[in-house]
Amino acid sequence: MKVDELGEDSFLVGQRCVLTNYWRWILLKQITINPDVCTGCRACEVACSFAHTDLFSPDLARIRVAKNEHRGLDFPITCRMCARPMCVEVCPTDALARDPADRHIMVDDDECVGCGLCADACPHSAIQFHPETGVPLICDLCGGDPACVKRCVLGAIRFERNANLRSRKRLELGEKVTGKGGCQ
Amino acid sequence: MTDKYTGRLLRVDVTDRTHEVEEIPQEEYSKFLGSRGLNMARLFDELSEKTDPMGPENKVIFGTGLLDGTLVPGTRFNVSCKSPQTGLVGDANAGGFFGAEMRFAGWDQIVIEGRADEPVYVFIEDDTIEIRDAQEIWGRDIYDTHALIREDLGDPDVQVACVGPAAENGVRYAGIFTNLMRVAARTGVGTVLASKNVKAVAIRGHKPVGVADPDEFRDLLDELDEMIFNHPDYESRNRMGTTRLVTALNAMGILVTKHFLTGVFPAADKVSGERLAEEFNVKNRACFACTAPCSRWFVVPDGEHAGLSAEGPEFEPLGVFTARLCNEDLAAALKANDMCNRYGMDALTAGECIAMLMELYDRGMIGPDDVDGLDLSWGNAEAMLTLIDKIAHREGVGDLLADGAHEAAKKICDGAEQYAMHVKGLEIIQGEPRGLKGYGLGYCVASRGGDHLRAEPFFEMSEDEEESIRRFGTPKAAYPHEHEGKGRLVRYFEEWCAVIDSLNVCKNTAICMEAMPFTMAARFINAVTGWDLTGDDVRKAGERIINTERAFCVREGITREDDRLPDRFLNEPLPDECGPSAGLVFELEPMLDEYYEDRRWDNERGWPKRELLDDLQLTEIKEELLSKGFDLE
């Protein structure tokens, strides 16, 4: 989306990045992550590549799981749909843009030169490159029904409003701090 | 629909540090279905009765299957060689992520041959093969080895299959470990890899895995999901994995306790899967793409071993290090398993060795002087941990035990051999054969010795009479205490296991949760390859694999005499305290008769008949046996 296409309820963040009305976005869903229950199985990776390409390949996936086996750590990483997406900001060819409808990052394969600045700029390393074309692979939410989420049996990744995750976290924290809670 | 068959074999000779690529003909692949099946065909073909398991002429074959790397839950890999423990089929598989990575690298089989002049590891990234120096890594434990190799290659996503100090020291039952704690444990496959001076095979793959018919594949995944998610065991498997069996088998009076002297462990509650889940477990973990994540990450909360954390354990090591030795200390059992994992050896065999020693000690056949001054009273957890250390380093009495219970019993004292609980040199697992007749028969005839994973005839606990009559001609096959019908039952399940191992699917879901019957396996194979196999074709391939393994064993001199359990199971009834299983013994002969007849093996010697081998298109195997003087019927 270009600056001159800005609607009334949109505003500018940083130099170039367009953020449409954040209040409306609160109602939109995104992929949320709870590493505490992730089994590290990586089904999300191949579910992603199979949904997009009919091939099973972690290298073609838009979600990856970072693992530290010595510590039992499993951490799924995908696009967090930043309020101010650095990947879009740094792109020298304007190949990246935000979809105003569901706010995923769109990649224009023709404009992209495969320089990799977007991946360097991404604060949580959620971008890898297509092994053949070199263009960035960024989560597109599968049009609103993410394949990775459907394959995650314990709910380590969910498709939900960010606010829902925040509510659950608050509750978890409250329970942890107060023990069982309740009027005893 | 396009043909997505790849069928590539990589042969690495570590003696002269060369490698070559071979194509696996489709015809051979469809006959043996991949992985275990193809490995077995190659073992028979490329090794002989003269092959020394520890010599450079032995081969270690890694195999992946057609479903590895896909969304089929929990795919695995197989490792095969001639076993230094049994001298027969050495074969073990493991879950985790190595199998998928090997398939992404584009290899169906990797054969490691020869012997390197100094420690090396093999690094494979797609079509690039490197033999790398491992002198700095040699001697390090499994955990360090994973870390050091990933550091050396600068890539934490590299999958490592490695051996530990136990293998290097020649412990005959060392395994090949991946993802730290996933292990191809049995039959000493790690010992053989170490004998080649190969510390590890590290692999990284970037090739996509395609399927011939993606839509059909999606439908099949949906069907598979339905079978798994709706299974009554799903929840308890998620919560406890196989450790749920401690309580279940104890209630049936068949939890192997006190070295098979009884089937009830009074302290079972203290070491149960339930207690583990309640007090130790932190979260679930899973193999590649698994939808039934049965593995668990645990932390020991307090006591001597506080802070110990790892993945697992499975039922077998848990049961072996608790009930089998009468050890009531759960944390100590977890420590024992952790030590076996770090040293890189088979916890089951190690546990049996210790249990045998404890029984000999209890009987007064050996004393403290024979066991380096240790007090080997039943349940002494400290002695258990000390012995694991000694075995891994081959120190003192550990040097004897490092050769396995069967070999150790020959040397430790007179009359000890009857107390080594093994079949064909492989120690029996943690399931009581007197109360699980089908499982027991499975141990007797398994090509790799006293193990349940060649047959896994869980159906005998189903009480489903109707299905039992349909499949096995008698309602009795559906009851664990009955011996009738078990020959046919074991044959059926052996063939099913051979198919599932060849596709490298997990037996927990595919077989125990009945998620992948023969017809479903066939449809999956067809969806991947574009072939046109039926359920019957697939079952026949399973039968072909079993007979190839049997032929390998026959060539080594195995006959009916060897298809037996130790005398304890045939002559000593389970004691009264075993409740529903009290008084049972194992009826070997009638079960073997039924099994051989159904298998079309000759009753006297247990050799496959000529017409059977012809029928299975195993003519070359028949010719080989005939040429070696085996006058098959």
C-alpha cells in the first residue's frame, strides 16, 4: 500500500510504513505462540510447505521451530505481524507491503531482488528464503485458515486475536502468583 | 499423477574415504517397501555367515521409508547390520528427526562400509559427502557429541546419529543415538558403527519430498487423524506415553518383577507413569510431525537427583530399572536411564545384566568378591548406578556384563546360564511371556532375539472374539493367557510390523492404535509413488521381509532349537500373588507348531520351505541356502 492510498483511518509510522487503523486490527486474528506446550514436532513446518506447494520441505516453510535439545526448548517462529514491520521499511525495492485486510506481509516476487535485508531487519528471524528463487517466505495466514495451526495438536500455535493470548497470559500469571486463588 | 519415486542409495567406504551413488530399482523397492525391508534384502545379499560382526566387512545400513519427512506422524529410520550381540540380524529403529532429514537430503539408504584408520564422522548435506575428523569428539558422551558436531558444522539444525563411549569401549549392546535421547538401541548397532571408527553420521537435507497424488495424500491424512484422535488410548498415551503400562501390567500380574520371579511389584505406584506425569513431567515432546506426542520432558523436583531433566523415559527402561530390580526409587531409575543415554547403550540389556547379577547374588551363587565388593541386594539403586558406570567403561565386573547377560553368565559362575533371560543372545524385554503368550511367541521367533517389536501382537489383549475368529480362526487369540491361535496371530502381526517398519511409521500409532492396516499402508504407498499396490501385495511384502530375515538366521545355523524361551518360563508357574495370571507357564511347543505351519516353515527345523520362497519371489535366497547345503523341504 502506497502512502497516497492512505485511508482516513490510517496513519504513518516511521518513514514509509503504513499502519491502517490499529483499533480495527485488534479484532483481527494472528498466529500466536505458546512455546511452553510446543512438542517440537515441526509438523507446522511441513504442513505449511504442503499447503503452499504440495511438497514437504522445511526449507519452503513460513514457520520454523527453533530447538535446543539439551534444554528441551522448542520455539516456533513465524511472522508476528509487527505494528511497525521493519521488513517492509528496509526493503529497497518496495517489494514488501502489508495487506490492509488481514495485515499479512505481501511479497511481490517480480520486484524482489533477494537482497535479504528484510530477513536481517526482522527482529525475530521469521524470514527464510525460497531455495530456488531467493525471495523471502513470509506467513500469509493461508487466507484465514492457517495450515500450521490445524496441524498443531496441543495448541502451541493458535490463530486468534492477540488480545486473547494477552488475556490468557494475565490469568496464568495471576494464578501463578496467588497460588490456587479464590476466597479461602 | 506423476511418479515421485526416488530410490537412491549412498555407499560410503570409510577405509579409503570414498563414496558412490547407486539407484535402487523400483522393482526391488516395491518388493521390500523400503527401510527395514530393503535393509534386510541388502544384509542377506552383501553379508554372509562368515562376516565378523566387528570386522570391517560388516556394514551399517541406514534406511528411510517412503513416508519419512511427510505429515504422517512420527516417522523414523532403521539401522541394520550383523549384530555383535546375536550374530544374527542386527536391526533397530529410532524416531526423532534424523529419518526426515535423511529423506530431505534425498537418500533412501546409506551404507557405511570398511574401517577408518582414525576416528571420523560422516557429514552428508544433500549430494555433498564429507568424511570429517572426529579425534576431538571421540570419547565424548552422546550429549557432547551432538553439541560438538553442530558446533563444528556451524548449524544447529544438523541431525546427528552418533555413538557414545560405551560403543567405543566395545560394549556389545551400544546403540545409535539421535536428538540426544532417541535411540536405535537394540542388537548393538552402535557397537558396529564404533568398530568402524565412525563416531557419527551427521545429515542435513534441503530437498523437498513430493508425493504423486497430493489430494489423495490429504484424504489419507484425514483418515489417519480420525483413527488416532478417536482412539480410546489417545489421552492416556499423550499424558504418560508407554509408561502407562507400569500400572496396567501390574494389575494383570505380568509386570516383570524381581528378574521374572514374579509379576507384581508392590511399589508400582511409586514408579508408575501416573506418578511421573503428576510430579515430574513438564511438557510433551514428539518425533517428527507427530500428532500423538507421547514423549515427555521431565525434571526431578527434589532429592539426590534433583534437577535431572531429560526426555522420556519409555516403559521398557523405566520398568527394567524399577520393578525388574525391585528398585522403588523413581528418580534413581531416571538417573540410570539418563546414564545409559549419555554413555550410549541399550538400557534394556544393561538392566537385564544387573537383574541377573542381583538374582545370582540373592541365591548365594556369587558374593561381594565377585562383584567388586558391591552389595547387590534387590533394589539397591546405588549399586545399579555403579554397575552402569562399570559396564560403560568395562571396569571390573562391568567388563563381563558389557558382553551381555548371555555371555556374562558363562563366565561369572557355574550354573548361571539358566538365569540369563535372553533369546538367541538378546535380552528379553519388560513383558512377562507367561501371561502374554502371543508376545512370548514373538520373542521366540523374532529374527533379532528376545524382543517384542518384531511382532507387537497387542490384539491378544483385545477380547474381541468376533475379529479373532475372522482373522485367526479361534476366539482364543483375543485373550493373553490362551495359547491357541497365537501362531497365526504372531505371523499376522510380524508381517504388519515388517510393513510398518519399512514405511518407518511409529508402531504406537500405526499398530497399537490400529491406524494403518495393510490396505491403508498400500494406499499411502500408492499416493506417494504412483504405484498400484493392494493390501494383499503389501502384506506379502511383509511376509517376504520376515522370510528374508529368517533365511539370514538359517544361514547362521538357527533352527527350531533356538526358537525358545529360557526354562523359567516353561517350567516355573507365575506365583499366587500374580492374581489373574497366577499359575501360568508358557506352552512353547504347540504354539511353535501352529506358527511354523501357518508360516510354511518345516516343523522339524523351522526353515522356510522351497515352494514358499518361490512363492515370495525369493528364488535367489533359496538358491543361496541350497548352495550352502541347507536341504530345504
